Amino acid sequence: MAKTETLEEFYQHKFNWLPHDLKKDIGHFNVFRMEDCVGPNKQPVQYSRRDFYKIALMRGKHAYHYADKSLEVSGTTLMFFNPSVPYTFEQLTENPTGYFCIFKESFLSEHFRSGIKDLPMFVPKNKPSYILNKTQDKYVAEVFKKMLDEIKSDYKYKYDLLRNYIMEIVHYALKIQPTENIYEHADANTRITSVFTELLERQFPIEAQSQRFNLRSPKDFAEQLSVHVNHLNRALRTTTGKTTSELIFERLMGEAMALLKHTNWNIAEISYCLGFEEPAHFNHFFKKHTNMTPSSYRMQLVTPVSHQ
């Protein structure tokens, strides 16, 4: 299974530092300006789950990939992300602005009777996006500005106040209703294919013997995309004419040939890196697709061709 991004990894990717109390504070909270975290010189957002919640106010044009849905939005969007659903987004505006806050479930659950998982915008199958007009944008932005001011303060009860700000945004959104029409993307199959391809390619190239190809089956990918395996297969067949298994095997074969050609690793080492439990399974897989064993293929590469 692909890893879920942790809070530690988030801070390392975005800022190359960790808050000094991160390990101790299981109810972690922080808030940021969007322009400090995204842009031409920043790390792109990878498609994956996170182990924390996120609320984002984003201005500009963006394309979101959220589970099996793709959303293209312009203007101001208020988005609610939960740890159960993988997501990424593409910025289609050069200099997007806005705000976002991140927090662990325990930051709220210890202080509120009702669980955050039950809030409509955080339920995995519900709609997490809200298009805001100028008045609504101004209101939510002011709450985020209060968060930014408060997080820097020495006020003894600032985290209680920050919890109230989160709930203020939540209740403000609940009064608006989620935006339905942005989910009606004309080519959802292409979007699913794009995210599937990103997940597949992220595992390559294999550059060390400690690296291993983990997402190997259609079921593995479907779980990461939060879709049924049959739905994923139909989308890929529609866009590529090939099944999920065929696309995985093709990429696996390409990497197998590259490793046989460009490394001096033995067959067992290559087999392990490619996710096979036994070298015999790798031999069978390779021969089925090439009519040659891995050893024969490698030998053919180093044996000079005789000329008549």
C-alpha cells in the first residue's frame, strides 16, 4: 500500500523543518497562508491520503482530484479534506492565494461531544467543496486571519479560541450547501486514469535494493483511489483500451527489463524489488510476457550478435 502522508512528512516537504512539540502534541493544529506553501518553487502536492484534517480557502483556478472525483474550479473555493480520502490538486493560476489549516482529529474530539467524522463535509462520500462569492470569501478569510494572529500569540487559552474558529468555518459552510455542478466533469475517466498513472509511476524508477514495488494489483490501486475495482477498470479501458492489470504488468515489465539491463543485481534481488515473493514467480511472469527467462534476456544483452 502507498504510504499515508504524516504531519512530519508534510512539514519536511513544505518547509524542511518540524515544530519542536510535534511529537508530543497529538492534538496538533497549525495555519498557513497559501502563497507561502504553493507556487513555482514549492513541492507539488502528491496524490495520497493524509493522517490529518485540512480546511483550505483557495483563490484562483485549480483542478482537484479527490477520490474518484475531479473538480475544476475558478474563483474562491472552501475545501474540507479528511484522512479517509486521498487527494491532490493542480494549480492552474501562477500565484494562488488563500489560507489553510491542518489539525489532528484529537484537537477537536477531546473538546466537542459530537465527532468531527460525522460532520457532513468530512463524511467520505459527501461533497467537500463550497464555492464562495466575494462576501463569503471576505468572511472566511477574516476567520483565517484571526487564526494566524492567534497562533502567534501568548494567550493562555488560544487553542480553545482556535477550535472555535474551526467550528465557525464549519457552521458557516453548512449554511451555504456544497457545490454540486463542479462535480459534473465531462471526462472523469481521463481524470481517474491520470491519477492512476501518477500512483503507478510514483513507484519508479527503482534505484536501490531496499526499494520495493508495493501497489501491484488492481485492488491495491482501487483502494488508494477510493473506488470500486470494476469502476477503475472501466475507466482505464475507456481511456486506454487496456485493463488495469495490463497497464500494471506493462510498467512492471518495462522496469524489469531496465533493471536486468542497467544493474548488476542478481535475479533474486530484482525479483524482490519488483514485489515478487519468490524468484520463481518472477521467472514465470517474465517468461509469460517475453518467452524468455530473465537470465536468458540478460545474457542476450551481453552476447555480441554474430554477422554472416
